[in-house]
Amino acid sequence: MKRTGRTLSLGCLLLLLPLLASASGNSLLIPALGSCSLNTATEELPAALDACQQAALTGDVKAQFELGEFYYDGKRIERDLSQALQWFEQASLQGHAQSQYHLGMMFFRGEGVPANAVQAYIVLKMAAVNGSDEAMDSADLIAAQMPRNELEIASQVLGQIFRNYLLELQNADTLTSPFAPLP
């Protein structure tokens, strides 16, 4: 199931690529156990940042998220929206709901990218599917502001993503249906 969730997230972001062309104070840094913690003393920050980047480059989703937060927040280093976007995108491809939420809000606000409500809505809906309640609320607020034609485009893209996801589930090498009741 983990593979299909990752594919669902990847499919979402891959379908968004064409859209790209047209298109409070508390730190949220959460240390990733064993791989990366940027909540360190100032003198230890360069080494901690290097360790976190190494973990993120090997695919550690928690490290990718923490780096996204670190660069987005800009409290301990100059804010770098390009870096934040990069790390949130990497974690989003692995289905990380909070990264998808942040990415969607960056698309909506035009932070580091041109503002794009359609793209924001799609990514926020994916974050909601992956468990982010705040993404569901934000997607609903954005939908209320979107012109009907943009909402239709976003719904079509989401429909295609879910159709692809269901096809993948049907073609998976499993003996039982993914919708069958648990034993």
C-alpha cells in the first residue's frame, strides 16, 4: 500500500507539471528522530544542517520536511523559498501530508512560484487525502474563491489521479482486492 500511496502522490505532482507552465511566530521545526535535528545550538547548526541535508538527499522524508520548514521559516538562516519549495516537493512526492500542505499554500500565495489556485487546490486535496485536516479546510476556502472553470480543471486532474491510482491498485500483485474487508 505504501508503494501505491507514493505513486498517487507522484502522479499528482506529475500531472501538475503542465499547470506549472501556466500557471505567526512559532517554529514548526520537528526533529526527525535519528536523522536530522535543526533545533540545535547556533555553533552546532552548520554540522546539523549538513547531516540533515545528507539524510534528505538519501530520501529521508522527515529530513526533507524539516529542511523545507527550516528554509521557509527563516528564523535561524535567511529565508530561502527556493530551497523550501525544493524540499517540500521532495517530501510531497513521498506522500508527506504536511509537506503537501505547505507546498499547496506556497502555490496559493505565490511564495517562490507564481500563484496558481488550481495547482494549490490539487496539492491541498492530496494533502487532505494523506491526512491533513488543515489542508482540507484550506482547499475548501480556496475552492470558494476559484472561478468555476478553474475548479472544473482541478476536479478533472484529481479525477484522473484517482483513476490512475485505482488502476494501479487493481493491477497490483496482490491476491485480494484492496477494498476487501480485513480478515
